[in-house]
Amino acid sequence: MDILSNKRGLHPDAFVFSDTIPFNTLGHNLLKPMAKRAEVTPIRFHDLRHTFASHCVLKDKHQVEIRDLLGHAKLSSTDIYMHLSK
């Protein structure tokens, strides 16, 4: 959270983690081959948003707080990310 806290308010086209590696390149050209070499299921970088929201729920964060952290305008958008199973 400390690393990401200074990223609030970035321009919508700004990169969060790197301004030298295009977003699609990061997942397709870097993460997928690394997952294959490690013999783990490849994930999309976007999957981490779902994981983050689920962990927030498990930590008893309020839905409005999670919505704000994810940057959603509507709670219905946040609901999509908070999918947990028993």
C-alpha cells in the first residue's frame, strides 16, 4: 500500500509500475512465459485486481472502501471483483 499510495491521481494513461514497458507487453511477453517456465498457471495482470478485492473482503474491509481503492464509480462494479466461495 505504501508503494501504491503515491500513485493515486495518476493520469488515466499513466503506467502504475513502469513507463518503459507497455501494459500488454508486460503480461503477454513477460508474465506468461515466466509462468510457463515456473510450471504454474499463467494469470493476467488484471486478475490481481480480483485477488486484491477478495483479500480486502477477507480482511473485513467495507464494500465502499474497496470500491474507492479499486477506483470504481459504482458499487455494482466492485461486486464483480468481490467473488468469494465458501
